[in-house]
Amino acid sequence: MRFCLLLLLLLVGCGRSSRVVQLPAPPVEVPAANLPVGLRPWNWTDAKGSGSCVIASSVYHLRWQHKLALADGFRKSYAGGQTADSIKRIWSVNRIPFVYTEDGDPSFLEWASKTRRGAIIWYFPSHCVHFCGFTSKDGQDFALLNDNNRVQNYIWIPKQEFLKSWRGYGGFAASALYSPVGPLLYPGYEVRK
């Protein structure tokens, strides 16, 4: 016991004044649902040549919510075009707890952004992408999307323009209720002498 106390005093520095300082938190990660590029799924076609954008967006969504095996199962088991009803049915069959909107309610996407979950949404003609969250830059609000036809970069769209277009494409969004990947780790404290 005495040895441990002596060792602790030597490590801390007997007689020297040290203080623990709380460091500021890093800036919020942008976008809120920021899946690494290597994990972002590309769209693919089924045997009939139909795109699988809804399934690809679901794979992004499930990977972001740390359901990797489920996402891989989706990638292997499903392909081709989907509707709001068919993807809700697929998510239900796979026992995915989820919420959705079909009326273009912006509060749904605000919630999906604030909780860092993101959502799959209909956007562009006959296409589904992953909504990765809202952010502000240079005093302007933006929606950030990941399109499974061009996964390398996020698409930045002014928020009001985005909401109007999203409603025009049907206003569908769905989000699983799993917990998203945790925020990036950072040192919260520093010992200063």
C-alpha cells in the first residue's frame, strides 16, 4: 500500500502544482450522419435492370446506426425498385423499429438531424437517398444528402429549397430507432503544470 502511495506521489510530482483543465468540445460533426466513404453503399440493379436506391439508402442508414450484419443482409437479400409501402413492409419483416412520415413534415427531418439518426427519403425523380442532416454554413441553412449514385461527396442543398423539393417528391422519410454511431472521441481534459 505504501509503495502504491509513493509511486502515485512520484508520478503526480510531489511539491509541483498541477491542475486539470476542461478542454472545449470540438465542433459538431457535419453532417450529423457522417458514414465513412468506404462504408457508403453504391446503388445496384436487379436482374431486370431496376435500380436498388431504396435498399442502398437503407444499407447506409443501418450501417450508420451500427447494424452492420443487418445492413449486409439487406445488401444480399434485396434489390430492385421499392415504394413507401414495400420498404415499410421490408423493415417490419426484419423487425426494425422505425418511424416515418409521408406528408413532408419538416419536424420529422429536424428530429432525424438532432438525434443524428438521419433518414431515407424520396428525392430527385423516382429516387431515394439518405438524408444526413441539417447544418449551417456562412449564415445559411443546408440539408446534406448522400446519393447512392455518387457516394464520395455529400450534396449540399439550401434548406428551404430542399424542403420544397422533398415535399414535391412525395415527402416520404423513414428512420430506424436504433442508436447512431457515437460522436468522434476527443480529449475532454488536460493536466497542466
